[in-house]
Amino acid sequence: MDWELSSRHLLCGVAPIIALLAVYFIFLHLKERRRTFGHIAISCVFCFYLTGILTMTGIWYTSAFDPRIVYIPFVDMVRGPVDTILNVVLFIPLGIFLPLLYKKFDKMGKIALAGFLISASVEVVQMFGCGATDINDLIANTVGACLGFCIYKMLYRIIPESYLEKIQVDGSQCIYELVIFWLCTLLVMITIQPQIYHALFTAGGEIQTWN
């Protein structure tokens, strides 16, 4: 992986996402559905993390529809354990962020479902760009999210309740806010981010590809 290339794409994705977050939280403030400073700060870090996920998977690089789909589970996990471990580690923070931000994500099943759906959406989009759509990635990502939740439960014992109350939101707003964050990040990385990167870092109109 070209880390310099990845960092440039990450930077080009984070900038518009932070701008959209500002608009979102200002809108909530005007509607008197204010979020605490703690929730806003952790949400910004969370969206930075989501941008990082999409950058690492090369989601910004699109090409003609030519899907490569791996249907057989576990075989590639054994053949390539390093990739499997990295895919697990990549989603561990997700299992920490979700219960930290939202009271509704208080069960392992909810975390597993969220991790599965987010991973599945990445795999679907990858049909149109870089990488293969791989069921092994889906499994590893879901396991990673569950491991992250286990870590959160251990940390929960030492995190003051008063601190959590300043960060977490509850009710149906948990779901729609998570959906907004993820869809906005995904759409920005597919549409706006490549244009910003092209304007800032390419010469002669030639867009760099993912190696």
C-alpha cells in the first residue's frame, strides 16, 4: 500500500466530511436538538475513522463494473492470515465507537449487525472499483466489531457514568444519526473526494490508481 497516496486521499475526504458535520450539528442546534460538546467531538473522531476505513479499502478508486467475488469462506483466511488479522483490527474501533456514542448499541447482536451491514456496503461498492468483494472480509470485519464491543465493556467499568452521559444519545436518533454519518461519508468518498484529490494532487489530468 502507498501510504503517501492513502494519506492524501484521507485528507481530501476528511475536509468535506467535517464541513457536512458542522452543517448537521448546526441544524440540530437550530431545531433545539442540541448535542453535547463531548458527543460532537467523539462524532468527529468517529467520522474520521469511517473515512479511514474507506481510504484503506480504496473505495475512492472507481472503474468499470467488473466484479470479483469470493464466495467461499475461511479458505483465504487460512492462506492469508495477515490480511484476516488486519480486517479484524480495522473494525475493532467500530465496536467501541457505537456504544460510546449511542445507548441503543448496548448488545453484542446490535454491534454485530451494524458491523456486518457497514462491511457489506463496502463490499458492494468495491464491485465498482478497487479490490474484490470477499465474504472472508465480511466475516473478519464483523468479528472485529464484536471484539471492539468486548473491549468497550471492559473499559465501561472504569469510565465514569457522568462522562458517558455527556457523550451518548438515546432513542431512534441513534439509528438515523449513524445512517447519516455512514452514508454521507460513503457518498463523499465516492463522489466529492476524488474530485478534490484530482484538483490538488494530479498533474495533466491523470488520476493516480490504487496499487
